[in-house]
Amino acid sequence: MGTGSGAGAFLEPSIDANRAATLTIQSLLTFKADGSYTCKLNTKRARADQVVANGVTIETGAQFNFTPVANKRLTAGTVFTAISNTAATSITGTFTNLPDGSTFTVGRNSYQVSYSGGDGNDLTLTVVP
């Protein structure tokens, strides 16, 4: 569920911790500098929230929040698409706390970030050893 318009908006597709959700936006999605995206991953079911948008812009300062549900170890190489960009263009910008190519660990799993994953222009998180 997305809340707010203008300053300080938060995007959180799933409010139910046990179910992943997909939010589809038919137009350009812009994450403002003071906005955030909370992506929940159910490690027990290996399903994550996803946003589908026709073009994505991320302003400097926007934050990415990753929330795992359960604490199951996932298979290395498993890929989760956090943002599916249906436009032919690349995602513009990156989340301040989620640089391209970086890795982070939450719970029992580590993930590598790619803003050119999926079909070449999606934000993906790949489980790494």
C-alpha cells in the first residue's frame, strides 16, 4: 500500500507479512528524495513484494527498506525482482542506501543489488553465498 502524496510518501505493497504483493503502476514512478520503498520478502515461501511501473526515477535521498519475514536460508542464485521496469529505458538513479552492485545481509541471507537485472532494466536482489 502506498501512502501519502508529495513529501514523505512511503511505498509498501504488502501489509500482510505472510503474502507478497505486486503493485502495478501504468505510468512513470518517481521515488522522491524523502520517500521510501519497503519491500518484504517471505523467506519461507521465497516470494517478495514487487512494484511494476512504466519507467522509474529514484531521486538522491530515497531509501530502500528490506524486511524479511521468517529466517530461512535461501538457495544461492535465487533472484527477486523488487522493481520491474516495463519501459525500454533504464531505471534513473539509485536508492541512497542501495548502490548498484553492492551486497547486504539480512537474517541468514546475503543479497547482491542490480539495477540492470531481469530483462536488463529492473531492480533485482540475488541471493549470494
